[in-house]
Amino acid sequence: AEYVEEKEVDIFTGYNIDGFDYPYIFDRAKALKLQDYEFYLRLSRDREKKTYAKKSFFQSAAKGAREDYQLMCQGRFSMDTIKFIKEFFKLRSYRLGFVAEQFTGQTKVDMPYKLIPVYQRGTDEQRAHLAYYCVMDAKLCLELLDKRKAAIMYVQNSRVCGVPWRFLVERGQQVLSHGLIARYCRPRDFIMPSGTEEQNDDDTMGATVKEPKVGFYREPVVTLDFQSLYPSIIRARNICYSTL
């Protein structure tokens, strides 16, 4: 909490922090019986709102299903590196060592999970090695995000779609198109209808999907599936109207 205050942190990151680190940190604070003013309020930029980790379940056709935790922290944003990598890159493995080697040419310090508590209780040299292991993990995450220009991409996506950065990580594709429609409606004094809970429960018929005519089209094609606007093959070969 002191470090976050001192550095005026804007973004928290790490590898699988939503799945492991946040519940661990808040369980630790609970075990130490920390008061709100000692920890929970100090993390937040709004000193009247506590920071906490909320259990979350997310499912979409594009991103699949996942169950983890969301960091609810006023004025600061959490970006889990593993979620960014999984969303934009198809890899054989998503272990940090493998991912780092693919993108940065580096690999993580080897430390079997079972040895972590042993080294923590061990000698000064063992604790130093454990600290080095932790620092290198954090450094690899920062280098991955920097190498792939993750922050720049998220900021620009937020500007284009008119949604908070958090939506790009925690929500699906539909909210992005919804944000664009809202931006179109607002200056024209249009009111967007909001569905009720009862309407959301109604069964609706799925879309009709036709067989695609495979090929590269030089003429503009209307795209209704926002997630498929830039498929991985187009990204991989950099096929774009600006590079053609």
C-alpha cells in the first residue's frame, strides 16, 4: 500500500494476477487483520471507497469462459498480461517462460512451486534467489506488454469505441459496438432503448451462417461479426488496406 501511494501507480500488471495474486493478497490482509485505513482505502485513489477483489465469471463466444477475480480499485486499472496474450495470440503454451521466449527471446528463472516456501524459510542466499525469481517474473511481464504495445493499443481502442479501458479486458465485443452506437445517437438526440431483465431472458433465434466464399477481396466487404473483423491470418500477414 505504501509503494502504491508513493509511486502513484496507474496500472497493475502481472501474469495471472486475476487468478492468483489478488485473492492471495486480500486473504493475506484479512489474515493480518489489517484495518481499512491501513490497506483497503490506501490502494484506492478515492479514499472513501475500499479496494477489493470480486469473484468474476465471464463467458463469450470469442473469448471463451473463465472464472477469476476482478480488482475493484478506484482510479487504478488492472491488466493481466496472460489475458492480453491469450486474446491476441494463438500459442502452443501460455506459460510465462514459453511466451517470453517467443516474444522477447528471454526466459524466466526456474523455480519449482514447492520450493518457494522452503526458500522463504531458508538462508539469506535462498531468499535472495526467491526475490530475484519474483523480480524477473515482473520484468518479463512489463517487457511483454511494452514489446506488443499493449497499453497503446488498449488506449486507442478505447478512444475509437468510446468505452472505458476496463471494458476491453472484462467485457465482450457487443459492448464495443454498443459504445459506437451510443456515440452516434448522443449528438442526434436519439434515445437508445434499454432491455429489461425479462426481455433478456427471452429465447431468441440464432443467426443464419452461410458458407464463406474464401479469398481476398479488394472491394470493401460489410462485416457484421466484430470479432472477425481482423482474423488472425490477416494480422499474421499484415493484410490491410494501408499496407496492400
